[in-house]
Amino acid sequence: MTAKWRTTLATLSFGAALGASTSRLWGPSGGQEEQPAVGLLGRLPVVPVPNVHAAYELTLSRPSGGAVMKYGFPSLSNIRTRESYVSSYDPRTRTPAWVIERLGGDTLGGNADRKRCDFKEDDSVHVFHRATNGDYRGSGLDRGHMAAAANHKWSQKAMDDTFYLTNVAPQNPHMNQNAWNNLEKLCRSLTKLYANVYVCTGPLYLPSQEADGKLYVHYQVLGTNHIAVPTHFFKVLVLERDGRQGGVELRSYVLPNEPVDEKIPLERFLVPIETIERASGLLFLPNIVRTSGGAVTAAANK
């Protein structure tokens, strides 16, 4: 395990401990009042973006239906729905804030062919905030899927939709093709043990301690559109047990966006879900506890 990852784990552990002694602050909700455009902003071109009205449960057109948002939305900004997943896009970083999908036997089988898919821009994003393939060209980084293509073989359209750049973030090639790929395979294998597997994936930008003893967040940006390169990635898994056992199991992982020794078991990257909530600005646990009736257990770091 690298010194950088040990420092990150220390930071995450501190955040988890701090969370135990403080309470969450819930801000008021409400719509924004439309303000008149003035000055430079009033002269800039405007690209219309279709609105998406988010329901508490959102059913995708998969073979058996399925409410992919059964456990609620981690946040409510820039929601997008696709054939195979639901996401929230961060226009500042030009990457998803989170992507949620439901895995089951009905999604993993089928005749969809990855060779027929190409990475593509998302025209629903304003041109000022849109990632392009040109931004990744020559960067030495992979276009890493948040919702994995292999999770959605049930439909060619479903697999095609995973290639929108709004489902992609820059990943270290070694990490993407090895440890991250292994974590994706683990998610698919869990469909044999659980009735449903809900997966939420996204980027993190975590601080590291510098020589002066202070914490800083440093990350690279790619291309003319300045796509942010995350320091880490997370996956939160909600595993539904069958009717006889009931309840759900939580597993939450954080992996560094750097080469990871494949000898390190994935269980070593398990973290408390509250740690991811604090680092990402998202909220998972309140919705999960409410929907599951409180019957929640969490896997621990081994």
C-alpha cells in the first residue's frame, strides 16, 4: 500500500471519527427565482437543456422493469436518465457526481456488443460545460465508466448509453483495467447471492498532507474543457436479500486513482458509508434506512 494511500486512509478515518461527534445540517429546500441576465452573461449564447423531473422511484426500460432509484437520490442537481442508469452531472468538473444502476440477472445477459459502441459527447450538456473526446486525447488516462458497459448486455441501447461522456471520468489505466475492473466484476458476481444489487459510483477529490503539515486538494485537468481528474473513486453497493432473510447489506469502497497492487484484496478498500457522504457532499444513508425500514447491515474493512 503506497504512502499516499495510507495518508488518504488517515484522512478518511479522521472524517469518520469526526462524523460520530457532530450532526448533519439540513438546509431549507425550495425553487430558485429567475433573475434577469445582465452584463456579459446577458450576451452569452444559451443552449437549451431538456428538463428531467425526478420521481422518488424511477423505472427504466429493462426487461423486468425495476425502480433504479428505489433508495432515493444522493443529490438532486442535473439529473439525467438513460436506458440503463440514472446520473447527476457536475458541470464544474465535467464528470458525473454520481451514477446509479440496478444489476440483476435480467441486465447481465444479452447480445449487446461493446464493439458497436463509441464514446460520445452528451448534447444535453451546455457546450461550456461539456466533456469531449478531444479532451482525453493524448492524456495517457482512460475514459473510465461509472456504470460499466458489461453491466448492461441486455440491450444494445442500454450499453450504448454507458458510453456518454457524462458517464465517464478520467482514470489511471492500470487502476481502470485491473483493480477497478475487478470491483466491477465483484458487483456482477453479487447478483448470484442477492435479489438485487444497486450500485452508486462516482469520483472523489480528497486532500493529502503536504510537507508543511497542511491538507491540500490537488488534481489535474484535461484538455481545453478542463476535465477534472479525480484523486479517488467510490462505489456504494446496496445489496437486497431475498424475501426469507429481508433487509439490505451495505458495502462502500474507495479506491485511489493510481496503480493499485492487485495483491491487495478489495476488502481493504471498504470504508464507512458516512466517510463517502462527507467527502462527496452526497447523502445515502437516510434514504436507505427509510426505505429498508432500518434493517441495514454494513460490511467492514478486513
